[in-house]
Amino acid sequence: MFSCWRSSIRAVAHRGRAVAEQEGIGRVTQLGHLLRLGLCHCIPPGEAYAFRLYHREARRNFWDYVFIHEVKAFHRWRGARSGETPASLAMLQDKFRLAEFLGARGVPMATALGTAPRGGVFDPTPYLQTRSRIFCKPNRGSAGRDAFVIKRRGVDIDIFAAKNGVMTKRSSLDCLKRAMARDDFLIQPFLENNPDFAGLCPTEDVVTLRVITEIHPARGMECYCATLEIPNLSNGALKGHIMLPIEVSSGRIASFPGRLPPEIQLNHDAVFDRIGNQTVPFWDSIMESAFRAHRCFPDIYAVAWDYVVTPAGPVMLEGNTGWGATTPQTMYRGLLRDETGTG
């Protein structure tokens, strides 16, 4: 109960002024709504703001949403209903095996240069003889943890930590070795952005695309949502990215549909002004390959497929079954909205 009060007060301190100015709802009123949602329904204040549940009309639909503390249970429930098997989950979690498996079935996959076994000796030098940089990540990791970029600088190498796919700070070989003691590592070339996206990222990082396909119990296989994720380490970025929704039927990049905090909104608007209603290159190929990949796992109800669109075309990085729900639901719809009557 006390944590609800504390987190609600902090949320209002962070978001309340902008909402009051833009929507005319006073901060005391907002706090009352957040406390009612938190104490009565265990809804985190951050997501109450994300889904705009401080509005009376929106609060009527709060059952449509899966909240952050419910995501794991939601995935388990939907997975049990679709009859997911441990074999499929293990394949999707093993990035190296997945790349070989889907690549053999016509899905364009990011090239794996090799693997470094857990706890083994790793020398990046051979991989850097014909390229200037490589990307290293845990073979079974998630959420971009323990990833590294290694760059060749003459006869020396520089190692950088990467978080959520964004190169952040200089690291060391010792840090890389400690991470490699926890899991097998996948070694990949550092991919290049398609020219349509190259100017969007002020760093050397790649713009990624997330497509979530699902096997709906009533409608069959469909695309739940697609999102463009542009690396941006400013304070006004979501998890180090500017995120823009993609119109599934056309591949058109749209503006963020929700109301963000002012500093985040400014960054999103600035990026959207540069890309303005552009269509994602190779969109039809991306959708076809995402559906092709999901048909290989008919027992998995939903998979988030991550892509990079290179100058030569799209390549898939990986598939995730435990994907986060807050951003997709903010951009599209509550994951539980269609559950009534679907069994």
C-alpha cells in the first residue's frame, strides 16, 4: 500500500504537470485516479499514464490491458492454450540453432560468424581480419543484456558494451570474458542500415524493426503490431530508442499515437518529421518472412521477430516469446480486448 502511494506521487511529479497543461486534469485529481487504480486494481502508475487511464472513459477499458507484473503469466496462459512445447521454446531461445533452422526454410537470417562456448577462450582477432567490427551477444540471452561491439583500430581493438542494441560505453576484455562465462556467445557481423534509415541514427547503431505475429484463436495467423526502433540515447528516449508504429497493411511509418512526456514527445516528433509517412523498404518481404517463420512454430501463439533492414534487404536477428507488452499496447490495442468469447 505504501509503495503505491510513493510510486503514484513520483509519477504525478514526473508526468502530472504536462497532463494538467495539455488535458486540463489537475495533479490532485490525477493522483486520486492513480491511487484508485493502484490500490483497487494493482495497476502501476507508469502504465496508468501510458494507457491514459486517468481519463474516466479510458478507465472503463482497463481490463483490456496486460500490465507489466502480469506479462509472464499472460504469456504462460496464452502458450498453454495454444499447446506450446518445450522443444519449440528451446529452439526460439537458441539463436544459433534458430538461424540455421529458419535459414534452411527460406527466412533471411543474420549471418552467424561463429560461436564462443561458455567459459572458453575467445579471441576476436580472426573475426576482425576482413571487417572493422563485430557484434557479440549471448546465444540464449534476452532484452539486449551482456551484448558487446568489438571494433578494430589498427592493430588494437576497442570493446564497447551494448544495451538494448545500442552501443553505450567503452568496456574491457575482462568484462566480455565475465559475460562469456555465463552463456555461449553468438558472433555476428555488425550490420549496416538501409539508406532510408541511415540518417535517422546519430550513432553507428542499427535501426531495428519488430514484427509481432500471433495465431489468434478466432482469426488465425495475423500480425498484431510492427514497430520501428531507432537508437537514441537522449533522456527523451524509451529504453534508448525512439519508437514509431508501422501500419501493418501498408508498411507506412506513423507518428506515436499516445501522449508522451514533453521531452520524449519532442524527440519522437523530430524523428517523425524527418521520416514522415515513409514506407518501410522491403515491407512485403518482411511480412512474408515473419509469417513463414511463425508457420515453423504452429504451437507458439505469438512471436516478436526482430529485423534489420540492410541495403540488400531485410535480415532477421531473432524471435522472442517473452516480449514486453507496454509499448505495443500503447501503440495498438490492449492484448485482452478481443478475449471475450474467444475461449
